[in-house]
Amino acid sequence: MIEGMTRIPASACLLLLGLLTACGDDAPRHKKDAVRSPYVAGQVWKYETRDGEESSRVHVVRVEKHPAWGVMVHVYIDGLKIPNPGAQDDKDKLIRIVSHMPLTEKAMDDSVTRMLEKNQPIPHYEAGYRAWHKAFMKGDATVFETPIKTMLQQYADGIASARRKDAQGGS
């Protein structure tokens, strides 16, 4: 293992992939969704959050239909406070957004509590979506079937566990 590298569970890696690719890009901002779903790009939802993240919100950025998965709801999540122990400076001590997370419609149903806004600008998610889509098409990525709160906790736990293992100098 390279010094300073951290092992992270696969589910956390998929979330991290969206975070790492969230920088600027020139993709179209979004296109009109043509899928029958209660979720539409531009909606902002309140959801069952982790403790301390009550101001976090879920932004629907894309909705699409897949022959095997059914309706997939792609979201951007802000207002997070996930510790980032590997941060080099204070401004990066917390992970505050997940720029792209693909969910089944049921996982979204199990997560959200009420819609806050409609027709809002779509946050930049395209780079994370493209990276996920490329991996998804090769069978190396999935669509999450569990609630957002659970996925975020697994992600945070994976980062903390990997950091502890690194600190112990183990594998």
C-alpha cells in the first residue's frame, strides 16, 4: 500500500467518485425528464438526515428509466458534515456535498420527508454522473437501494475505519 493511501469500502468509493469528479465541466446543465415519477429534476427535498445534518437537502438532478432497475433518481446532496481525517487544511476537514448519488425510486421514497422547492437550478453533477455511468455500463457501479441516511453513514464509517487501519499501520 502506498503511504497515505486509505482503503475504502466499494459503496464509499462510488460516493467518493462523485465527490472527486465534481469540479467544473462543460456538459449541458440538464434536459427535461421524460420519465413518469414523482421526482423531477429541479426539486429540492428534505430527508431523514444523520444527526447534526438537519439542514442537509437532496436536489434531484436527473431522473431516468432503466430496463432492469426501473426509475433511477440521481441526486446531489448538500449540507453534509462528514469528517475528512485526511484533509490537508481546515477548509477540507468536512465533506459537505455529494455531487452525484444514483438511487432507486424506492430508496428515494424511503429517504425523503417532504418537498421544499420545485424548478430550482440544477447543481453541477455532470462529471460525477459521467464517471458513474461509465463504470455502471461496465458493471463496476450500481444504483443504491437503501435510504440516503444509511448510505451516508456507511460512507462516513468506511472513511473512519480506513483511517484507523492506516493509523495502526495495518491492512
